[in-house]
Amino acid sequence: MKIDQIDIYEVRMRLKVRFQASTHAADELRHILIRVRSGDFTGWGECSAPNDPYYLGETADSSWHMLESFLAPAVLGKDFADVAAFAAAYDHVKGNTFARAGIETAAWDLFGRARGVSVASMLGGTRKEILSGVSLGMEPIDALCDRIAQHVAEGYRRVKLKISPGKDASLFDKLRPRFPDVAFMADANSTYTLADTEALRRLDAYGLMMIEQPLAWDDLIDHAKLQKAIKTPVCLDESVKSEVQCRNALELESFRVLNVKAGRIGGLLEAKRVHDLCAAAGIPVWCGGMHDYGVGRAANVALASLPGFSLPGDVSGSDKYFEEDLVDPPILAKNGAIEVPERPGLGFDVVEERVAKRTSRTRRFG
Ligand code: MG
């Protein structure tokens, strides 16, 4: 398919609930939507890099620069047989995984729509529905308990809570007696070091499903040492940004569970390769999120339809985050599960008026 035109949009969305992590907070998001056209067909992608450089370093502004200066020009006007050929056109661009994932998602949607098949089936997905958990920010304990009770009642399958030094075992001391059967996991977002091993070992007492990314965002070796010292499975997020890093982490035994995010890993193609490596090693994976709008969320649903995604992920209904999402039909969880669409492409249509209403800058190529 020849890429005739590419539009990029910076789109602002207000969060229903302010998100508080250990390092930063957010009320409003700025994600980039990418629309590619080939003849009569259109595909949409989303770059969900955060506003600030506190997750991996990449931001909405740095992604905009990558898309505008390198990625869109690399594919515009060229003819591609499939998504792999499309992605190979900018294979020499290093890092910048969110920007690469955004434009690649648009290609998946485009090829899927042109061929009349869903992205989930193009990827090799087998699941008819994906299991949803929720991820909650830091809040005062009473508000947190109310929110946990509400989401458990809605049917969500597990609850992820942010922890940081001093706000770990004390948190579960309060929560475990109130919610004895809830599947809890903790996300530390790199706020610990090996010197905190004792504090992390204390969490073994609460039967957590896993502790996500306790140590440095770019570490593999210390995580391997920590995993040997504690019973709770270590889950990596920030530390695995590519197939190569996944292979290295497997060899070092740095983790027993992996959070797979297409944005962090550079697109669905590479995310599938990471999934395949983990599946071969018997490591369960789950799909993380970046407060994605409907387009990015739809890509997550397609990814999580792969057989190795055996644990509930962070992909929940978009009504949890936004008053009105950008896609139709809306992506909703029912009894803790989201149906994988069989419609062509990502399976959800972008409502262009809703995008236009929230667009703060745009650029057209071709
Ligand atoms: Mg995480």
C-alpha cells in the first residue's frame, strides 16, 4: 500500500481522576494521534508518551519531533507490502519507542482495514476477551479503600497499587484485612534499591501477585539479585524496552512476570516478539497501559489477545479515565473483561469531530 498522506494531531484529554504516581501527578494528557491514508483507506495510531520525562525519558514533545522530522518522512509516498516492511523503513531510528509504536499502530489499522481483517487476528491473537485489572494512583487510605471496593464490585480481576519506600508494607497492613481475597499487586516505579531488600521481602507476607519494577528503570542485574532474595515474583516494566533486553533479562532471571506495553517496546511487532520469547520460557505476561485514548487502548486489546497474556492487565474500560473517549463504539469492560473485536483493523472508529475539538496542534504530510 502506498502511503499518500499522514496527519499528526496533538490531542488533549482531561482525566476524570487526577493520577498521582510516586514521582509526578497528571490531570490532563497530551497524546499524539497519527492518521495514515492509502487510497480510500485510513488507519489510526496513538503515541501515548507522557507529558513529562519521568517514565522513560520520551515525552509528547520529543515524540512529536520524531514523528515530524524522521518517521513520517521515512514512510510518506512509499509503497509497502505489509506492516513489517512499513516499520523497516525507519528501523535505523533508535529508541523513541512511543513515537515508533504510534506510527506502526496506524499501519496495522490501515492494513487490517484494507484486507478486511482484525489487527488481533493479524497478530495471531486467540483470546475472545481480555482480562482487565485496574491500576490506582496514590490516594489517602479511605478514598483508596472506597475506590478498590467500587472496582472489585464492577468485576475487575486484580488491583494494582503504587508503592514507594515507607508506603509499602504499611499500606497492605491496612488493606489486606479489609480485602482478604482481592488479587493485589504493587508497582514501585523504580523507587527502591537493593539496600531496601528487607523492606521488599516484608511484602512476601501479603500474597501479592507480583511487585512491578522495584529497582532502577534501566537495571537487569540487581533485579535478578532481588528476585533470588524474595518470594514475590518480580515483574519488569521500564527495564525491558526491546526483544534484546527481554532476552538478556530472561538469561539473567531478572523477572518471573513481564508487563508488555507496545509503546514502551516500540510497536506491536516487537511486542509480539517479546511475547513469543516469554511464552517459550514459560513466563506469563500482561498488557500495561499509559492512560491510552481509544486508539492506543484498541491496540492494547489486540495485543492482549495473544495466548501468553494469561494475567489480567491494566487495560480497563476507557470510562474509568475519560468523560468521553475518541472512538466508537466505546471500549468498555464488562465483568472485568473486554471483548476483542472481530471488525477490520483496530475494530473501533475514530470520531473525527471529537479529535478536532481537543486538538492543540496538527501537521500534514503529503
Ligand atoms: Mg509500571
